[in-house]
Amino acid sequence: MIHRLKYGNTNCFVIDGNNGCLMIDTDMPGTLNGLYRSLKEHEIAFKDIRFLVATHFHPDHIGLVSELMSKGIRLILLEEQIPFVHYADRIFERDGNISYEPIKEDTAMIVSCSKSRELLTALGFDGEIIYTPSHSMDSISLIMDDGTCFAGDLEPIEYLEAYENNELKNDWDKIMEHNPRKVYFSHRNEIIFG
Ligand SMILES: [Zn+2]
């Protein structure tokens, strides 16, 4: 089951696994109450969310990561993302946003994209994480074996017709190899294939 939670400007997702739920992205710092409300609307117990992954570390995707980690939710951090974990720190600092604590990446579950299937299987999810860096160098997509894909801020496939963008094409080629049926985005409506 896929839940789309919107408690700000970013679509965040929760998917069910065999040992608890995985959350994909969070909104900005200070939106925890919004998250709680949204979970209630979707009849998801907070304690059932056990894992978290960020499609990338832009501010509007990771604002609650450190808070959720401090509440026991484990972050799945891709090796490809490590250099970018603190990208938003100075942005939040400049904004004077006191509710933000930097992410403690040493307590995350660190894995490479190529080993992500093994980790996800162990955690109770059938799928894998693929590296799709056209939006930002730390961007990943999560693609489940049922064809559900979470692509974050990846630009839609139709853009490939409008202009030449080899990086975007590479990312979409990788996603299409996995036969997606439905692709969810952070800031636009999902697209359905077939
Ligand atoms: Zn972004």
C-alpha cells in the first residue's frame, strides 16, 4: 500500500513492508505536527514507520530527517549521497530555523545503490534503489518490484522530447529497464505506463 502524505509543498510517501513502513522524503523543518496529522488521516501509526530514505538532500526533502532519526527511525543513506547530507545545513542556519538539527549520518544504514536490493530485502521491502543524478548529484530513485517508482525531483520523461538532456535520458533509461508501472514525483502528479 502506498500513502502519499502532503503536509507542505513536497509529496512524501509511506510504503508498507513486512517489518514496518518505509518513508520516502520529508518536508521542511518544523512540519512534524503536519506529518503527525497526515499520518493520522492515513491511519498510519507513527511507531510503524521504521525506515526513511531521502530521494536527495535538498531542503524541502529532508527537513525532518534528523528529528525522525532521534525518534528511532533508521535512515537508509546511499553512499552516493554521503557528500551531500549537510547541503541544507547552511540554508537552514541562514534562515534562522532553530528547529533544525544537522543529520548524524554515522547512525544511518549506509549502502551503495548496487547493494540496496539486499538491504531492502532484509528490511522487508522488494525493490531497489538506483542512482539517477540528473536533478542533483545525490538524487536516487526507489523502484519496487511491483513497478511502483519514486523519482523525487527527476524531470518527467516528456521533457526528453522537448530538449536534449543526456543525463535525464540516462536516468529514464535506467528506470525504464525496471519496467515501471507508476512513477511518483515530489512536486508533480504521478505518471502511469502501459
Ligand atoms: Zn530538489
